[in-house]
Amino acid sequence: MKPLAVVALFALGAAGAAAADLTAGLHWFGQSAFRIDGPPVIYLDPFRLPDGLPQAGIILITHAHFDHCSPADVAKVRTATTVVVAPREAAAKLPPPVEVIVPGETKTVMGVTIRTVPAYNIGKPYHPQQAGNVGYLVTVGGVTYYHAGDTDLIPEMAGLRPDVALLPVGGTYTMDAAEAARAARAIKPKVAVPMHYGSLVGAEADGRRFAALLAGSGIEVVVKAKE
């Protein structure tokens, strides 16, 4: 299957170029797995990583489900000095040491400020609020990224205003494309990047639909190619 374009057709001209600049150091490996080049190099929810990737300075895990908390993938990029951060249930699945984090907490790790945002379903049983799952706000290289984790549109998203928002669009266990577009309008990022589709759940068309739904919103959409 032909990979999606790195920049969606909806991100054109000067605004599109700015969006591409903001996401140039961001790499998507499918599902919700990303690397931010840094420094430090940060992985979020590493899953099904290819071989030969840069080693991690920081690894951030949003919750304990296998496609987000994968001990084998963490081991691929972890070194003796890597700092792993995860909610309690996910931390229990990983070799220590792991820094446990809860929703609404702020930590500074390797000079990077990490703030957690709750991540949960409304009207679905898969990610209950009481589980303590998180999304992350991190600023690296002058760019603030919001990785929403597995979530629906929730009140805690309103007005976060990161530079880049990574939002699930695949439906079933998370927001679908339409709900994610509404979430983007509430979050107010400069750039939105769809995730959690085209693999275990959702189709490649969901990423394109998400982009189309945000056309004219002032939010640029970058659809990353899976690496």
C-alpha cells in the first residue's frame, strides 16, 4: 500500500511550510508510536519499532495496553541512562527503574518539562477515567507537542494550545476522525497530526478525513508517513 504523504494536501503555501517545519523532527511508526528528534531523543508509546533507530533519552508511555506499552519495543531503544515515564499500571509491565506519573502532574526530566493531561473515554469502557491514563505535553527544541494518548474529546483538552497536537482518529477505542477534528478545534494547536489508525484499528482514509474536516479552521494538518 502506498504510504500517505508526509504533508497533507490541506497544508499548502506559507502556512503549510510552517507546519512542515514544526513537524520536521517528528517521526511516526504507526499506531501512537512517535519519536521526537530532540535533543534529547524522546519516544512516545513505542510499538513495532524498526531496527536501527536512535537510542532514547526519554520514553513516555501513556497507558498499559499492549500497543502503547510494549516492553520489547522499549528495550529496543532504552539504554542505561534512558528515563522511562509511565502511569502506574504501565510502569508495572516494564523493567525498573520507571518514573511513575499521574494525570495533572508536571515533571522535569533531562531538562524537559513534561506535563500530563488526563486521557479517557466517555461512553466507552476501554479507557476509564479512574485508570489514570495520560496524554503528554512536552516542549523540545522550542516546539510544544501534545500526545493525547487513547482518549475521547474531554474537557481537559480545552485551550491547551500546543504547537503540535497528536490525536487518535481511528474510532472504536478512541475518537474517530470527526470527534478528533472537534477536539483539535478545542485544543487550538498550530498543527494537528492524526494517529492511532491504519494499523490495528481505523483506515488510512481516516487520516485524510480528519484533514478535510479541519480545512478552513486555521489549524494545519500534517499526515505523517509511517516509517
